[in-house]
Amino acid sequence: MKWGCEGTGQESKNSENNVSSNSTAGPIALVGSGEYLSVMAPVEAALLAGRAPRYVQLATAAVPDGPSVVERWHRLGAEQAERLGVEAVQLEIATRDDANDPSIASKVEGAGLVYLSGGHPGFLADTLRGTLVWSAILDAWRSGSALAGCSAGAMALTSWVPSLRHPREGGTEGLGLLPHLRVIPHFDAFAARIPDLVTRFLLPHERGVTLLGIDEETALVGGTSDWQVRGRQSVWQLTSDGRTEFPAGSTLTTTA
């Protein structure tokens, strides 16, 4: 299913994603919608603050929608980078062969911020998982670069991408960076049209896994356990007992 950003899972066993002991890693941002738009520029500026003015952008999740959609994301990304006064570095990754191209992976080095934009989370995860580009992204993040995912990008950073259209049917293995989280982006719009009964089908069965709904134009920033809500709206922690709201400015802790 497509999850653009404008306007029964198994944890990954890949040790490359084990980050619990890394104290030099940069911040992570999980964004409900709005990447590259002026309303979210303060969040992206804060992620870049004190880091190299090099903004690496991947529109891979939009590839199934066609070249014109990918080009639109590239245009928006370039405009945001200009707005922020930094260099836009756009990685053209449409296949796993692209993601294993050393010349493309090398462009991640020196990033201040790496951003995975919206589209199809399963396609994004399947394209990047276990590749040179994903390894380069992890290396950059461990060395202090910020890492953000919006909508599909946020979902893919967890270890399991649920099927929001058909929640009973499972989903797709994610990239596994945040195995203790599941993310529902565009949560305010999603919750308005989908009953809580369906949302409860998305609750993870594994102990220690937290399900979070992130409203549009809202970001959860921090990682991998301590977070702050930034942006226009709220983040919601979802359990079998209901929802707990964390409005902008709130902090929350998740068990990593």
C-alpha cells in the first residue's frame, strides 16, 4: 500500500541493525507527513543543526508510482534544501542493483541528514534491506548523521511494515532499525476513517513492541528510546486499552 507524505512480523536478525550500545549515533525522526514542505522545515533544520550541510534524499518509496512522481519528490527535496541553505544529494535508487552500486552508496558519506520520503513502505524496505546503500546509511547514522523517514519511510525503519489496508493479512519485513516500534503515519486522517476495531488488529503480539500513531505534519524525534514530539499535532501510543496522546512538545520513552 502507498503511503505518501505530502499534505504478524518477525524481528530482523541482521546484526547490522544492533544499535543499543551506540552513544554516537545521530537523532532519528519518524514523521507522519510533510517532508520537504515549508511547514516541516523547522524540524529538518533542527536535524541538520550542527551537522554537515549535506542533505541526502531517497525517493525510492515512490518508484512504483512512476518517474514523474519520483521527479516531483526530487524537486520538492531540492527546494527544501535551498530553503535550508544546504546541499541536496539525491540518490537514484529504483532497484536492488542500484542500492548495491558502490558509486551510489559512496554519496551517503558525509551526510548531515539522510531522509527516506513517502510512497510504498514494503517496496522501500525490500529495495534497501541488506544492501550497500543501507549499510552506508547505518554507518553515517552511527557516526552522528541524522536519519529521518516520513510516512512510508518511517514505517520501513521498524522491523515490520503492517498492511494498513488489510490488517488481518500481515505485512512486510522492515529494515529493522527500530524493532521495538510499529508506526502508523497520517494517524489523524487514518483514525478518522478507520474504526478502532481495525486499528487493534495492528497491535503487535510481541512483548516490548510499541505501536505509535503519528499525526500529519508531526514528527517524533530522538531515538532509540527517548523521544520528543515536534510539529503541528500529536503522537499517539496505542494499546489494547485505548490511546494515549502526546501533543507537540511532549516527551515519551519507548523500550528498546
